[in-house]
Amino acid sequence: MSLPPSHGQRRLGRTTTRRAAEGVVRAIIYVCGWLAIIILAAIALFLIWNSVRALSEAGLGSMLSGTAWYPTSSPGKFGMLPLILGSLFVTGVALVVAVPLGVAAAVFISEFSGTGVKDVMKSIIEFMAAVPSVVYGLIGVAVVIPLVKDVFALNSGMTALAGGIVLGVMSLPTVISISEDALHAVPFDLRQGSAALGNTRWQTTYKVTIPAASSGIFAAIMLGLGRAIGETMAVLMLTGNAAIMPTSVLESVRTMTGTIAAEMGEVVQGGLHYSVLFSVGLVLFVITFAINLAADLVLERQRKRWRR
Amino acid sequence: MNRMSRTRRARSAEAIARVLTGIAALAVVAVALFVLGYIVYNGIAAIDLTFLTDVPRDRGREGGILPVIVGTLWVTIATAALTLPVGVLAGIYLSEYAPRNLATRAIRLAITNMAGVPSIVYGLFGLAAFVLLAGFGRSIIASALTLTCMTLPVVITATEEALRQIPQDLRQASLALGATRLRTIYKVVLPAAAPGIITGSILGLARAAGETAPILFTGAVFQMRRLPEDLSSQFMSLPYHIYAQVTSVPGWNRTLVWGTALVLVAGVSVVSVIAALWRSAQRRRVKW
């Protein structure tokens, strides 16, 4: 006598297939979870692998200390120092623009403004962050370059200063939003305690809130710095790209990012110059990685401090 | 007397501080409005039907930007199709599965560091990995893969944050009804977190659409006679078009280039601002 399959058995079958399907999906989820590490490692490996020829033929030490960048002369000279200094000059100007303005604006948004103003400011900062770098470059070409040329009576406005000013504006959203987060994260009790002792809002801000948020603000500046060093299109369009050792911000400079962008289109794939450009990328990667790692550790410590 | 003057000093310091920080904030607003106004003012003259539907002529000095817009859409949609599934799954892993250990800490560190890698370095990586090693050549797919690597951290972070805001009660209620963990995520947690995931991802994708450096060596071209046909074609792109016009076309047409910038900024920023506003509206409305 054949029994119809029991209810329980059918359910078991369904559960088994579902469990198998779930296993597959879970495996996919795990792989995706690890993807960030895989990609980051792949970036590092590809940069190193493509830099090998440059590192063995030109040598890391002589590239980093060389002051002449003539990649197309024969034999090519691959001194990266002008490029590194170019990046530092532009970034320095950017920080001078972005840090005081950004931190002060963050203090205003966090400490002195109501919800409505805060929302408006946040949308505006969102907009500034969303404008593509090439558009900032275009505005720089149309506005900042003529301005720098006229104000300093130069032959050309394409200078580290012009690039740095635009780069500073571009770093503002990073500096403001992360500083603001850091100020916002300071527990309200601390402010109230300070107010109870008779301090004004501003006294509270500079004696209590800013010191308490200082590591976060420091991280904000670091991340703004990282963004400025890594920025490509605006500096490429604004700094004039002369690969010489810069002596002042009123000279044309060539940054590391600009060099890669300008020269990669014209090199022989697999050639020495190609490999050198990858090693410039590697230097850039190491610098930004170190900056971001430091900023991240600082932020993490701050987060732990205020967690309750 | 002394107390009085101290109070007065504190009060004037307070006023000065408010004014100075207020000026800084106003300056930021002024710069943003100037950027917006300048682009609109210079670009609006170019916007007409011919500009949006014609192909570039005379190396871009005349004509329109249709293939440029279409190319940008192709690469952005391809990037979205690659980034969203992978990024959301990675976010689910971090929020729902990842143990609290050193490995998870390393994953998070990798994500924040990915966000800080310069875009030109992604361009180098894309060239070496996708164009050359994987053999995709300079193409939409190579560019989209490169942009995916860049956008992933944004999508992952947005997903994880959105999932974390879903209260544990919802998950427990679903589990108590006999749903498996995965089914709970799929049926309960993900739908509740969808607004946050979508807006965060849109912000990331809008930024990807405006990027130039990653597509410089991976598929963007200066001029194309036809529209892209499939993922293996090369493409024109709004940001690259602006850059190429300014740097390599002598006597570039100011109006048309600003028009291109306006189309790009309008596309990118309108989408981002709407997404950001929608998210903050959602946050205010839904209180768990």
C-alpha cells in the first residue's frame, strides 16, 4: 500500500533546497564582503608589478632624489623631486585656503546655527562635493588664472597658486563635513557643564568643544590634504605643468597626478617611461594610503572615546 | 568693576567669534553660489535642441554633444549595474554577518582607504588590470569596471549605515516567525533600508559620472562618429569632453564648453541634491 508522501517529508525537501540556495547566496555575500581588501591589494600589486622595470633600471632612490624630469630625452631622466615638490606646493596653498575657512565654517554650522541653516549649509556642501573636478578646473581657467595673472602681474596665471586656490575650494566639503561631524560628536553634557560654569557659547566652544573634537578636526584636515594631493584634473588644467624644481607658488609646477594624466597617453606600453609613471602612481598611493590610515586611526580613537 | 569688564570682554569675544565664523560660512556659501551661478550664466546660452541632439562638428567647436551625453549614460549605467549588487552584498556582509574581529576591522580600513585612493591611481589600475591584463581594451566595460572600484566604498558604506539603522526588533520578529536569516534580510531588512541605500548609491554614482581621471586611459575618446553600440565600444564622456576641449582644441568654443559643463553639473548635482534632501526627509519621517 503506497502512502501519499507525508506533509513533513515534502517540507523537508523544500527546506533542503532552500538551505542549499541560502548557502550559495551566503558564500557570495562573504566574497563581496572581502572584496574591498581584494581590490585594494590588487591595486597595490598592479602598481608594484608595473613599477618593477622602473625600480630596477632607474632605481627608487635616484628617482625620488632626482631633480630633473626629462622622460623623453635619451636616456630619459626620471627625477621625481620636481613633481613631488609641485604636488606639495599646490597642496600647501590648498590647505592655507581650506583649513581656516573650512574649520571656521564647521564651527559656525555646528555651534552657532539652527537646524534650518544647518540643513541649507549641508545641501550647499553636498553640491560643492558633487561638482566634478574638471568643472572646477574650467572655472579656474576662466576666473582664477586671469585673476592671479593680473594681481601678481605675471606673464601667465598658470601657477601653483591658481591650482592651489581651486584645490582648496575643492577640499572644503571634506574639511567642513568631517570637522562638523567631529564637533557634533562631542557629548552635549560637556557643553552644558561648561555653560553651567558661566561660560559663554564661544568660551565653551574654544575651551571645551574644539579641544574635545581636536583629533577629529585634525583627521578632517588630513583627509582634505589627501584629497588635494590626489586630485588630478583641476591641477592639470591650472598649474601650467612645467616639470622644473619650483621655488615659489607663483611659478608653474607639475604635480605627480598631472604628470601621470598628461604623459600616460603618449608612452609605449611596457616601456621604461610607462613603468616610471606607474612608480609615480605607486608613490602617490603610498602617500595617500599613509595619510588616510593616520586619519582613520585618529577618527576611530575619537569614536571610541565618545562611545558609551 | 573687574567682573563687569570681564563679562563685557566675554560678550564681545562671543560677538566677534560669531561674526568671524559666520563670515567663513557665508564665504563658503558665496563660493558655492558663485560656482553654480557662473556655470549657469555661461552655459545656458548653449542649451537648445541642436546642442542636445547634434554630434560635435569641427572638433567640438560647433554642433552638439549627443554622443557625449549618451557615452556618459552608458558608462554610468554600466557602473551602476556592476556596483550596486556587489556593494549592497558587501554592505549586508558587514552589517549582518561580519564577526567583530581583526579581519572585519581590516575590511573597514580597506573600505575607507579605497575612498582615499586618488582617482588617477584608479585610472592606472584600470589600464593595467582591465584594459591590458583582462583584455577588454579601451572600452565602456573597462571604464565601468574602473569606476566601480572607485564607487564601491560609497555604496558599501551607504548600505551598511542604512542596515544598521533598522532596529533589531524587526529582525527578531521575522526570525520568530520562522524566516531564515537570509530571508529576513531579503524580505524585511532590505526593503526598510532601501531609501538609505538608494540615495547613498546615487550620490556615489553621480560622482562617478563626473570623474575624468579614471576614464582617461580606459576608454574615453576625443571624437566618435557613431554612438556606442555595446560595452566593448569606446565612448565620449562629458567630463572628458570638457577637458579635451580646453586643453587640446585651439580656439575652443566657450559657449559650447560651458554648455557641456552645465549639462554635466545639472545632471550630477540635481540628482545628488534631490537624493540628499530625500534622505533627510525620510530620516525625519521614519522614527523607529
